[in-house]
Amino acid sequence: MQYAFLIYETPEAFAHRTTGAGDAYIGAWRAYYQACVKAGIYVGGDPLHLPETGTTVRQTDGKRTVQDGPYANTKEQLAGFIIMELPSLDEALEWAGRCPATAAGAVEVRPLAPEAKERIVSEHPE
Amino acid sequence: MSTPDAHRAIESVARRSYGRLVAFLSSRTRDVASAEDALGDALIAALSAWPRDGIPNNPEAWLLTAARRHLIDRSRHERVRDQATLTLEAMAEGSYAVTTADVIPDERLKLLFVCAHPAIDPEIHTPLMLQTVLGLDATQIGRTFLVSPAAMSQRLVRAKTKIRHSGIEWDVPEKDDLAPRLEAVMHAIYAAYGSGWEGAAGTDPEARGLADEGLWLARVLREQVPDEPEVRGLLALILHCEARRSARRSADGEFIPLSEQNSALWDGAMIAEAERELAVAAQAGRLGRFQIEGAIQSVYAERARTGTIDWHAIAVFYTQLVQLSPALGALTGRAAAVAEVEGPEVGLSLLDRMDAIAIDGYQPYWAVRAHLLQKLNRAEAVHAFERAIALSEDEAVRRFLLERRG
């Protein structure tokens, strides 16, 4: 099964991105990434820019509205995602527990829904 | 085959096999809700087929085949061929030739551990187990957990959706993951036995089935997890209660309190088995709630040999239990036992210290209170009896209390 690890970080954790070489948090992430690749479970993923860079689009009365944000006033913000290939939720939770973000932030584990994708990409809908 | 006979046969196989069939069907697909629906359809199909064709040689296998057919039909109607459909088709193609065999693999314990997974809302663990493995409906469960049936069924549906899609391992967990889930599983097994036990002395066959199921699951758990003393404690507790089943009512259905039961009617073999379990559990040196409750029952059982009840020992065990978890039952039990040792006033003062809101709807509290007040010849006894009578669900218990009230 494939799982999305949704990474939530505190502003302090975000701040580590601009520190110099030798940052312990970034070092932990590097080790985690390498462990995932080595275990053959890493499918893909990326960090996201700061929440302030997000823009939301909606259609209201047939008109496109664009909104800055949103950034909820919560301590933890969505900071990135990783797609992992793992046999069960139990193993996914174990790998999520090793993620450096869990020390100060959180990781939400969600199974991907390939059957929903299938409906979208199939060429001959019934 | 007459229709009433067939209906009785269907009822009995449904009672005996519901959890086993749901667990087996969903072990392949992870889809508990569909397994329940399909089994429901199969039972409805049996209602018309069995009176016509006779009761099949292997009723369980018949229901399983019918339920699987319903599952496959249903998922073929859905446009999306997900993993579940593929699995079901694999089953239909004979890779699981179970219907021809006599034995359907028992997946109930695994399903219990799936329901108790930490990824599922802890509040819903026990209700989920009671529904999927024991077949209680949302209304019955809602009553037990003081939640509206609608809210309960919504939460149950959400939990089943999570089980279906999240890929929880379908197995009894390994060492480190076992302990936190064991607690919930033991709790559900005891709740199942308890809700069956209440009605089991009467004539309610559905309740009888639940109590049997509870005892059976306690035994299976004990086989699978023999090193955990609380698991043995739970089995011992259930065995002690079960041993007294035939002594709990008189021939004409009157309620008989434990201290007045004819101990010759108790099942000696079950009591001996319970004692063995408690003895092995004690060697681990890790006392817990179920071992203490088992020990309390064991003191009551001693009366068969000694002719007396050692209330002092019972009071000590209840005090330990209260220290471990001050639940309503433990607090009430302690007050009753202390009253026997130190007098009704002392017992009463312990009752007075209990939480006024919590005791409001708790029948045993009012029954013990009525008993102690009556011993002291206090007029408020009548009021306490009335509360206890109003809160009794069992007709025989109501009659008993009415008579004691005088």
C-alpha cells in the first residue's frame, strides 16, 4: 500500500531551513531520508514553502476567487509530504514515528486512494 | 420442514456463528460493514430457502456461501474494481475452498485486535468489538454506553471505513504492540460476557449466546497470550461467574443472591479451572484488575467447602481494586464487604462518599444502600429500594427487591 506522510512543523522547525551547514535537525532529516531510500519504501515527496506562500482558489458564482493563505492560527503547519510504499498501517506508523518532524511537530499518515484515481484516469468510463 | 422450525434453526446458527462469519468474511476484504450486510442478506435468503428446501447439512457453510455471493454481486455493481473486489473474485475462483470443508478458520480474535488498534478512536474500541464480533446492534450498544443510537452508528461506520482503507495489520499484535491493545480487548470480552450474563439466567437466548461467546473468547485469548497474568485473571473471573449459572435462579425463576445460592449447584470443574488460572497468574507477580476480581469470586466460591464467606478477605481485595481503579462497581463492592466486617454504618459512610452524580443511575449502589439501611431499621430504606427497583432491568431482580422491601 502507499501512504502519504503529511509533515506538520512548528515555526521553529521551519526556521531550520535557513540555518547554516551542520544543523542537527536537517542532519536528522538527511539520515531519515537515506534510511527510507535504503529500505526501499521511499516513493517521492518534497518540502513545501512556508504557509504564508500558499494561495487558495475557489469558484464562487462562476467566478474565480483567489485568496491569500489560508494560514490557520495553529502552532503546526503543513510543511511537506512523503509518499511511502509500506505493507501495512502498523509499519507506516513505525516509520512515521522515526520522522524527525514528530519531535516537535506531527506526521499525519493517510493511505493513498488509487481506486479514486482510477476513476479519474480511466479512459473508458462506463 | 415447518417454517417455525426453520426460523428457529436460522436464529440459532445466527447466534452461534455471527461473529465468526463476519470475522472470516472481513479478514479477506477488510470490509467489515459489507461483511455484516452480506451476512444479513444471507440470513434473509435463508428465511425463504430453508423452510422450502430443509435445513442444510452445514448451515454455517451455507450462510458463508450465500454471503460471499452477495458480496461479489455487490462489488460487481460498483464500478470501481478495488482490491476488495479482486480478493473476492479470487475467493470465488476457489482459492479458498472453505465451503466444502467443515472448519471455517476463526478470525474473531484477530478482528478484536484490529478493532482495538491505536489508530482507531479509543472511545469506540469496545462498541466496535461488541458490534463486529458479537453482533450487538447500535441501539443495544448505545444503551450500554449512554450514547444515542444515531451517534453511535455514525461513529461505528467511521471506524469501519478506517479499517477498510488504512491497511491495519490483521493479526494478534507482537509483544510491544500487544499490551496497549490487550486492555481494550479484555474489556470488550468482559463487557460481552457481562451483558450476556445479566440476561443469561433468564430465558433470553440471545443473551445466553453472548455469555457463551464471552467465555469462548476469554479461552482463546488465554491460549494465544498465556504469559499475560491479566488474561488468565479474566478467564478465571468469567469461569467463576459461569460456574454459578444454574444456581442464580430458583426452579420457578426467582432471583437468588450469591450469598444464598445452593453451592451444590455450582460447577466444580469450572471453579477448579478458574483456581488453576489464578494460581498461574499469581506467579507472574503482576497484579491487575481482573486477577483481583477473580480472587474476589474465588473467595465467594470457597463457601462450597467452608460453609462461610470470608468477608474480611473480600474487603481487602476490594480495597486493592479501588486503589487500582476506583470504578463504581469496585467502590460499591467495597462498601458492601466492609459493611459485613465492620457493620452497616461503616459501609453506609463509604457509600455516602461516592460521587452523587455517578451513582444516580447505578442500580447496585441503590441495592446495597437499601440493604444496609434496612439492617439499621432506617426509614430511608424504602426510598433506596424504590430507586434500585426502578433501575433493575431484570424482572426477577425487581421481584426480589420488591419482596425484600416488604
